[in-house]
Amino acid sequence: MTATNMPSVAGRRVLAPLALAQFICSFAGSNMNVMINDISQDLDTTVQGVQVAITTFLLVMAALMIPGGKATDRFGRKRCFLAGLAIYGVGALLSAAAPGLGVLILGNSILEGVGTALLIPPVYILTTLLFHDLAARARAFGMIMAAGGVGAAAGPLIGGLITSGIGWRAAFVFQALVIGVILLLSRSIPDPLPPDPTRSFDVRGAVLSAAGLVLVVMGILAADNNLWLMAALIAAGVLVLLWFLHWVRTQERSGREPLLSTALFHDRASNLGLVTQNLQWLVLMGTSFTVATFLQVVRGYDAVQTGVIFTAATLGVLSSSLAAERLAKRRPQRTLIMAGFVLCVAGVGVLLALVAGSPSPWAFAPGLLMIGLGLGVMLTPSVNVVQSAFPEERQGEISGLSRSVSNLGSSFGTAIAGTILVSGLNDHAYATAMAVLAAAGLIGLVIAALLPRSAQTRA
């Protein structure tokens, strides 16, 4: 029995652990933004050191999401989901006990990143397989994307409250507790397709794709120290990614199954949707890191004050994401994605205009609210456009690719905007970083305008 035929209570039982898993992974990507001062002082490191930990977490997710999606075909979607939760939980507990930055990176950046790469693809694959008609799938993705958006936007608030009330280590204990709840709720999740142990796994492709992405992001992070090193790392990353594409074509010509099929890039609407996903998360995570760091390091606010200011973004994401089903019935996906980017760009403009003229922390609220509304409007349509362009047998691959592209956008946002900000840590650096994010939003708007007017999800 599929989720669309289940009673509403059973449907909610299936969705609850999936949405909660997306929430905690998105929360992990943003809650450390308000702990920058506390972590750097406690672990005797710098703002840049904490930035590296945050970016590495996002990068590990992006680099391993494609292999993680592919693994679901061989080992089963539910099995990968549970394994990812277990690895994530261990990483969270290790982070809570970290005596230094190195152990924090191992627990948070590596183990939590690996766990996320295993558990997130099944969330989107299972949702696509269990919910077939347009309204039901839009509702399901709306709940999941709302949970993800709220996790990312509310991460600073929840993290700030925990850090100020107990300590930054308690935020990782909180993550471990939520993982425990998800494991209990996951007993009700069915797996519509049996695993296929005979499916091959392209190890060389996985290594090449991960190495290429890591080198590119490391190059961006090196920009404020050594421009020659930055250029060398980015060039090396591009060469490795070209090697990966060559390897994929070689595998396909020889009749073997590569890590990522080139057929995934034959659908124009899906390709454009992937770019919009990348830019959406770039803007979200770039804004979160830039504003949170600016408030703490330049304006001198503590963790809870910084988190409270981000409530505006949380409310915006939540309210517009929960309207996903109603909006999907009334407006084409293309229109919603374009509207989202317009709101985000306008929000960045408001952030720059009002903050420059007012010392009040509440000057950040209108801009963050607009960015939150914009992201909530377009997150679900972008996922729908991509996931629904492919049949069931391709869901493992496209889910991994989709989540990898989104998390790569998060890495780019934190790395690019964060590197600009950390290089100066003043009003000018803040304005420059936000202007770069606005430019990314404008590019997203142009890409969204190229989507087919009839871009919808499969019924």
C-alpha cells in the first residue's frame, strides 16, 4: 500500500521521520553560525577555523551525496537511511566532547557529513516513490522542504538559545537526541523497492567526483590567503571533474554502470532546476553565515541575540513552504521559482539599505523575512521539477545528484561569502559579501526564466 492510499495518520507517520531528518541536517548546517565566538574561544581557534569546519561539513555532504544516492539501489533505501542516522549520531556525540578543532571537524564535518550523505537521498527517493499524484507529492515535498528551510533558518535561533543557556556543546547533544527520535519513528517507513545486491558501484567515479568538488571548494577557501594557491586548487578540481566525466562516458560506452548516468542531463527542465537549487542554497547559507558572523564579530551580539534576529527568516520560510501545495495548484513551477528569486534579491537589497542606516539589530528583520519568504516559495517547486522528470528506476541517481547540487550550493555560499567577510570583518566586507549573494540571486532569476512555462511535476 502506497502512502497516497494510506489513511492520513499513516501518511503522517511516514512523513514525520523523513521531514525531521531533513530538519536536523539543515539545522546542522546553520546552527554553528551563532557559536563562532564561543567555539573559537573554547577551542582556541579563529573565526576562519570555524568557517572551515562549517564549510567542510557542507562539502562532505555535497561530495558524497551522489555515491550515497547510488548506494540506495544496492543496499536499500531504508537501510541506508538508518545507517546514515547512526553515523550522524556518533558524529554529534563526538563533536559535543571535542577537545579541539581537529576533533570537532572529525565529528561534525566528517562523520555528520557522511551520515547526512547516506540518509538524505532516501528521504527524497522514498517521498517520490510513495506519493504519486501531483497534489500529494507537492504536499509531501512541501512538508520536507519546510522542515529543511526551517532547520536552516531556525538553526541560529535554536543554537543561540542552547549556547547561551547551556553551552555550545549541548547543541550537538540536542542533535543526537533528535537522531534517536528519528530512529524510533523510522520503524513505520516502508521501502517500496527491494534492494538489488547485484548492482555495481563505481568506486573510481565516486573518488573522482568527490576529489574534484573538494579541490574546488578548498580553492575558494584559500582566496583570502593566497590567490595563486586558490587558482591552482580550482584548476586541479576542474581537471579532476573533467576526468570524472571522461570516466563516466567510458563506462557507458563499455556497457558498465557508472556512478552517474549522462542520461540525467538530457532533460532541459531538470538541468535548469538543478541550477536553481544550487543558487537557492548558496543564497540561504551564504546569508546565514555572513549575517550571523557580522552580528557577532562586528556588532558584538551574543549567540541568543543573533539567533532571535534570524526568527524573521524562519517565519518567512515556514509560512511560504507550508503553502506549497496550494501554490502548486494555482501557479506554474517556473512562476514560483522566479518569484522566490525576486523576493530573495529584494531582501538582500533591504538588508544592505536598512542596516547601513540603522544601528538597531531589528533593521535586519525585514530583509531576512523577505529572503525567508522567497526561499520557501521556490524550494519545493525546484525539487519537484527535478525529481519528477525521471521514472522510478532513476530516482536513486537523480536524488543523489539533486542533493549534491544543493549542498554544493551551501558550500559555495559559506565559502564565497564567508571568505569575503572574513578577509575584512567590517561593514565594507559585509556589504561586498551580500552584494555577491544578490548577484547569485539575479543569476538564479535568469535561469528560472528559462524553465519551460509548463514545467510541472508528474501526476
